[in-house]
Amino acid sequence: MTAPIKPAEGYAFAYLDEQTKRMIRRAILKAVAIPGHQVPFAARDMPMPYGWGTGGIQVTAAILGPADVLKVIDQGADDTTNAVSIRAFFQKTAGVAVTTRTSEATVVQTRHRIPEKPLVAGQTLVYQVPIPEPLRFLEPRETETRVMHALADYGLMHVKLYEDIATHGHIAKTYAYPVKVEGRYVMDPSPIPKFDNPKMHMSPALQLFGAGREKRIYALPPFTRVASLDFEDHPFERTRFEAPCALCGATDAYLDEVVIDDRGGRMFVCSDTDHCETRRQEGHRGALLGDIPEEARS
Amino acid sequence: MTAPLLEARGLTKWYGDRLGCRDVAFDIHEGEVLAIVGESGSGKSTLLSLLSGQLAPTSGSVAYRMRDGAIRDLVSLSEAERRFLFRTDWGFVHQDAAKGLRMGVSAGGNVGERLMAVGARHYGDIRAKAEDWLERVEIEVGRIDEKPTAYSGGMRQRLQIARNLVTAPRLVFMDEPTGGLDVSVQARLLDLLRRLVADMGLAVIVVTHDLAVARLLSDRIMVMRRGRVIEAGLTDRVLDDPREAYTQLLVSSILQP
Ligand SMILES: [Zn+2]
């Protein structure tokens, strides 16, 4: 963990001015009050491209306090350009302590993963969302999708799943797998792997979703029921991996395929780098640990 | 005798100072087929929109006897109730199949959509029902996973019918259901419709400019002209022995080769 520092001069705390943060907090409160419902907000331009998750960044900016400890991950890793830049941004503008340890963080901002270590009460997970509308690809008219949400008119979601089974023999969707929140709103969980979907259900942590380009915020308050859509005879199934993590031996983590040499060698390792490192420090050893150069491990 | 399924009274629609239709009144019971005939601009399409609750009348009312027996004025239905009615107890067959189908979704998905919309969550059951309905409308079951874009015009229309009938509605609206189809395809479609209507005891309100369609399908006819019903009665009576000069003109024009 890196200790808090004095924020840079000339910035408002966490970059956004107080009025903007209050506006975003109001949207967050509304989103928390109606789990899974998309709340419009007046998204601001941030000093970075939309693809970097400006919606999540604005949510983080609005909830961050000086005593928070921030972790930022991109596809599970703390050390990608995107994660490093966002972490540095908040270090500079808010002076908050930062960490790569899930257990130490009070706020985790994420692009496309939920940490493997179960989140606890008091932690907040902020998702960067590219497309918040789960009905978008089925019904392009926003006026119509709004009515569909208002009336809980979601038959079309199952038509999509039906088509998947008819074409592939199973529900082929592996990312951004739609969920129903508290039996009411259908929600896009952002492009996390469906492996992570069960982690949203009844989580003790607060989960906030921010979409910058589309100007929407939605939320799952702690202990919210979150069910992945499915059919009785084709139930939702979490992705399973054939082999354990090559570095830490984890059998219950989401794995990425990594190329380890220029002769086509590959291995499967935890996408959650903190999880993998922590396990190795605890003495867990995967089959390939020690066989590959240090640079290829993270 | 039970109350009518649908009861229209004094139905009038003005678009500003242009008349859509005026003072239309009739009843329809389960199993009855009513044809509304007239030329384009006669008000028959406006009337269909009023009857199916898609347009609010300027004055007058449409009462519908719901499945639970309650009689409701269509204008009093909430959007949720109206949608529910449209995917359970009502059907709507459009002239243009692309309006009534999801062209990007397989035939099976098109038929299954209504079932899923009202809560069906068993893939195998939904698929079995879709197969059964494809058979009933004479579409090869082997083509269940094809999209309607791969279907001929006649097949699309039959698929649209299957999609509507899968929830066993009591009332089906049809807007020129055979329009734009070849004569031989039309004949097959009409034959199929006649059979389904009889088998299921459907009430049908069919709008058509084609008196041959009305002759083959309907029990009763209403002839519309300039927004008003000018003649109504049993189909055979109206077509064989038209009383109004305008109806006589319509009838004689179809008899010409
Ligand atoms: Zn690992």
C-alpha cells in the first residue's frame, strides 16, 4: 500500500468540482434506491478517452474521501496502462492511498473483472461500463427500451438466449451476461466474464456501475439478489477451467491464456494478479512456477 | 346469451378536420369472422387501429370482455395491460410480414417470443410448441432455425400467423393478410386461415379491399365508404344481393375478369 500524499495544487479534490460530485452522488443514491435501474446523469468530460472508463472514474471521484484506499484493475491486473494511469490520476488529484491488495482497498475500480477475493462489508466496487443497456442489441429504440424496463417487459431477453441455444446448443454468451436484479430490473453487468456473475449475488459490498459516454449510473446495494438469466432446462453455468493456474495452482479462479515463448508455448494463469501473487506468497505452487522467466509471470 | 367479445359503439375519429371514421357500431362474438371492406381511404384502417386500441377515438367506445370475464373499455387499459392483451388474447396479422415478425430472429424464436413474454422458461417446451405451430401452418419443421428473410412471402405470412396463434388468442385482427401475394399463394393462405379459425373458434376482424377474401373468410361484412359504414350484413347476403349502389359497384367490379 502506498500512503496518502498531499494532492496536487490547483485541482479540486479528486478532480471534479463539488457541485458536479454532488450531482453524481444524487444519481448514485437514486441508483442504490432502485437496484438495477439505470439513472441518467450529466456526465462530464474527463482528461482521458472514453474507452478508459470515464463513467467509472466519475463515480469513483464522487465517492472518494481522503481516508479511502484505492485499487484499480483492468481485466484483473493492477499493472496495465489503463489501471496504472487511473490509479496515478487519483493519487495526484485526491492524494489517496493506493494498493494492489483487494483486502486493503476500500474502493476498487474495475474494468471487466470482479476480484477473486470475496469483497466484504464496507468495500465499494466501481465498474467501468461501456454499454449500460442490456436490451440495446435487441431493440435499438431508446424510447422503447425505457418502456420495456418500466413494464418489466423482458421476454425479448429470453428470445436472445433461445436463439443462442438454437444456434449453438447452449447459451453462448460468456461476457456481459445479463442478470435480473431483485426479480425486477434486467441489468448488463458490464463485460465481466460470466464466471464473475455469481459474485454479484448477495455481495456484502456496494457495487456501482458508471457509463460515461452513455451517461448512466446503476447500482447493486449490499446483499442484493442477482440472478443470471437462463432456461429451466438450460441453467446458467459458470465457466469452468480444465487445469489449475500454472503459477499458483488455483482451481477456482478465472484464468487467462498467456503466451510464454515464441515457439507457441502457452499457459493458463489467474487473470487476478493480486490473487495469484497472494497465493504464491502463501506457498501455493502451480505446475509451471519456476519454469518460466519472471517477466512473463504477471 | 353471453356478452359480445368486443362491442364498438359510436366510434368516431377525426384527424383535425379530416374524418377518419364516424359512428361505427357493431358486436362480435367468439368464433365470428367480420370483414371490413372498402377502398383505400374509406376509413377501414383507422377503424382497425381504434378497435385494437392502437388509436384513441375522438368519441365512442370499444368494450372488450377479458379472459376473466370483466368488460373493459379499451381506453381505460394501462400500457402494461394493453401489451399483455396483445400478446395473449389478441393477435395482429399485418399485410407486411416484416412488420409482424422479427426478421433477425429465427422462425422458432419468432413463434416462441409470445410464450417467453408471458413467462415460459423451458427451452424444450417452447421449441416443441414452435415446432407444433410450424406444422400447423404448413412450414417444414426442419426450417425452424432459419430466419424469415430466407422464407418466401407466403411462408412469412404463415409464420406470422403461427407467431400470433401460439398463445391461443380469442380475437385476431388482420390487415390485408393476403395483400401482395400471388393468387395461388393467396388461395392456400385463405384455406389455412379458414381451417385455423374454425378449429380454434377464433373471432377475426379482417380489413380487406378484396371482396374475394371477405367472401371466403367472413360470416359478416361491413362496407365502408368515406368513413362511414354504408352497408352491413351476412356476407352472402351483402355480396349476392347488395342494397347500396356503392356496394353493387364494388361487387360488380370484382366480377369483371
Ligand atoms: Zn494463479
